Amino acid sequence: MEVKSLVESLLFVADEPVPIGRLAAAIDVNQEKVEEALRVLSEEYEQRGLRLQCKGGQVQLVTAPEAAPHIERFLDLELNSRLSAPALETLAIVAYQQPATRAQIEAIRGVNCDSVLRTLVSKGLVEEVGRLPQAGRPIIYGTTFEFLQYFGLQDLAELPPLEGEATDGERMSG
């Protein structure tokens, strides 16, 4: 069986994001072969109902975001998990500034973010990714795979540029 098919099979049965190195070890090939298989699969999935999500050296097989309303109806799921404006604002700060501490988020928002961060953590959109090595050892937050799924992104590079932020092409030509 070829590497691409084996990688696809492993991702299909995995119930959580999988480190690329673990995929390579499971099928006894080097990591570069797995990465090439993932590139090919990702291109093939663009025309289908599946997508690959990649974050931090891990990958997960997910359904296409365009299929979400149909999947929710098929599974009888209620879409009652809308995010409040403060939650969206906080989530945007974490997404673009990550890793970010509560103090950094609060400095940008200008209000206390304890409860909003707790909500985002409980919804699985934000997670603790470490602690700063300074007094108080503040928690550092980052986005999760669920964040990517919620917003229909394959990876963080798909986040739209911030208003007033130059794109790569503009940076190179200017």
C-alpha cells in the first residue's frame, strides 16, 4: 500500500490531531514522505468533502466547512454555540497574537477577560500552551484544532490579514 493511502487510513481512524512524526513511525517511513503525502492529500481534498487541518506539527482529517450546515442537520445538532462579541474579540486577539497572556489580552481589550477566557477554554477554542518564566508564571494561551474547525480553516496561515497589515506581496514590493 502506498504512503498516501496509509496516511489517509491512519488519519481516518484517529480521533484527535496526530503528530506527523507519529504517522511516520507507524508506517515506518521518514517524516518527509509523510509530509509529501499530506500535501498531495490536501490538494485532492480541495475538490471533496474532507480537509486536512495542520497546526504545530500535528494534522487531523476533518469535514469541509461548507458541509457544516448539512452535517448538523444530518446529526440533529443544534447550533446554539454562538460566540458573544467579547468572546469573538478575545478569540481574535489570541489568534493573531498567540501565544498571549491574559494580561496582554486585557491590555488590548481594556477590560477583564477572566470569564471570557474560561468560556473559550471550555468550548475548546483556546488552550493553555505554556507559562511565562517570570513572576507569577502567567498562563500563555493559543488557539486549538477546534478553533480551526469552528472557523473552517485548514491552518492559521489562512487567517485574513489584519486591517492595515501589509500582505507578503506588498512587503516584498514596498
